[in-house]
Amino acid sequence: MGIIEIEGMEFYAYHGHFAAEQLVGNRFIVDLKVKTECLKAAESDDLSDALDYQNVYRIVKEEMEIKSRLLENIAGRILNRLEKEYNSLEYVKIKISKLNPPMGGEIGKVSVTLERSNMT
């Protein structure tokens, strides 16, 4: 088993509870951690034996492009897509952060983290 992390994926997207957030948009940071089999790829040095990070990023990007009111909804959709696409994942943790959220004060970010284990 191994742990793969894709950190600091940055997106400009149109998520939020308020209509203005869905019109103006905001910056989001996504961090992803997965536990999967890595030993075969470690020996073969062949991408076909590994988790394709580029495809994982594509999935995250596609889901970030779909407007949502809640970060929980986005994170849940990403978990579902990864589970559907990869049967080799044992654990996934996703953290989505909205930078400078409109909450009436100086706030650097607000984040939601979802995790799922025993996916296979």
C-alpha cells in the first residue's frame, strides 16, 4: 500500500450559498490524499501499474466546474467519482477550502474535509 497526495490544486469557481458568490466566483484550494496499491508501480516503473495523477486531477477539475451551494456537495461528488473510476482505492480524504469567504469579516479561508475508507 502507499499514500498519494495531490496538494494545492487551485481553481476559480462559482460555488456558494449566496447568488453573488455564484455570479462573481472565488478561489478554491483542493487537497487530496488517497491510499492505494503502489508496490507494483514501484517495481515496474510503468504508469499502467500506477494511479494516474493527471486523470485524478481531471476528475477534480470537472467537479469543481459544476456550480454548488455547499463545499460538502462538491467534496461528496469528487469522492463518488473517484470511487466509481478507481476500484483500487482503499481510502480517500479530500479537503476543499474557499479563500476569503464572504462572512462579514477578515477570514483567510473556510474548509470542508470529507473522507471515505474501505472503498474497495
